[in-house]
Amino acid sequence: MAILQVENLKKIYTTRFGGNKVQALSNVTFSVEKGEYVAIMGESGSGKTTLLNILAALDRPTSGKVFLEGRELSAIKESEMATFRRENLGFVFQEFNLLDTFSIRDNILLPLVLNGAKASDLEAKLLPIAKKLGIDDLLSKFPYEVSGGQKQRTAVARALITDPKLILADEPTGALDSKSTDELLRVFRQINEMGQTILMVTHSTKAASHASRVLFIRDGEVFHQIYRGDCTNEQLYQKISDTLTLLTTGGEQR
């Protein structure tokens, strides 16, 4: 069952000076099944960020449609959009986007508080997630007191706290060292195995090699995709590397 359906997306921007038109997306169509872990890759300027912004309902396409569990995003009223995002989407960003004046506990709980959750429900939701991510002993600390890897696990906890239908991750390993990257990728694999659907935009071949499927975007279109199948991470890594070589040399995928 497809939780996310993307149909014939096109996005054209008009530049501020000169009125030139730039086509960021030309005809993007794909779907994501419930429980999938999908990575999206492509060179800078290929349309990845534009696509992610549309999927996050932060931008609207020029034409085409996006459905989340059958609900068309462009049909949602602007006044309802923030609530829709909090209730249905979880976000993990490269730069963590944590509030330094909030404790780790309060950063994680913020989406629930904004949704008007009862105070009695907060701890019951918080502790299992914090323990799962190994940050239950950090809840009273502040973001500036913990490591980059711990900040990113806090961001993952914040994304999970509302039981989102879909997690959107934007370069989640981009600001992490090698050890923290490995830890985060293990966390993503763990929560995906528990049924969480993840869509990740990344430049990292290593990060993408942990996904169950990799989509490649070139010139605003889906150029190719790879399914994990029986591949190990190392074998998938090599397949991704080969495809990226084709992308950069302008070759055709067969």
C-alpha cells in the first residue's frame, strides 16, 4: 500500500531579476510504500531540495499532485497546513534545528505541546523513545551540552514523538562525524524495521546504502532507481557509486 504518491510533479521558478524561468522539476512520478526506507540522490541543482520541500508541504508544485495516505497536499488550506505537518510528518534536518534555550526533553516534546497534548501523556510518550535512542540520561541537558550525534538523535526523537506517517530527512548525516553517522544510520534502520516509513535526501553514498530503495534525480526527473533486494550494504554502496558515475558523466542507465 502506497503511503506517498507523487504524480507528474513540475516546478518552475521565475527569477526575481529578468523574469527568467527555471524548471527545477519536470516530470517526477514515484510512490513510497508504507514501511519503506527510500533514499533520494542527485547532483546539486538536480531538484532534490525542491522535491523535498514540496513533499513537506513547504512549497507547492506548478503542476502535478502529491498524496499522503490519499490526501492531496495542495488541497489542504494554508490555515490547516502547520497542524497537518505536525500530525503527519516528522522532520530530521542536517543542522538539527534544536532550540538552545530548551532542554533536550523540551525540544523532543515541543511537537506534542504544540498539538495540545495532555501533560500526563507527555512522559509516557517521551521515555520509551528516549530509551530506544539512547538519550534518556540526557533529557535535562541542553543542546549545547551534548555531541552532534546526540543532537541528531534528539532530532530523531522529536520527529518520532507524534507517531508520524512519514519521516522526511534532509541530509541527516551531513553535519556528523563518521562515528555519529554510523550511530544515526543504525537508528534509522532500527526504526524502519519497526515499521516507520522514511524518505531521506542525501549526498552520502554510505547513508543511501542503508536504504531499501534509492531514487536518482537528474535534470528534474527520476533518472533511475535501485532496490536493495538481497544486497549487503557494501554491494548496494557499489551499485550506487556506479549509478552516480553515470549521473556525473551524462551516461544512460540500462
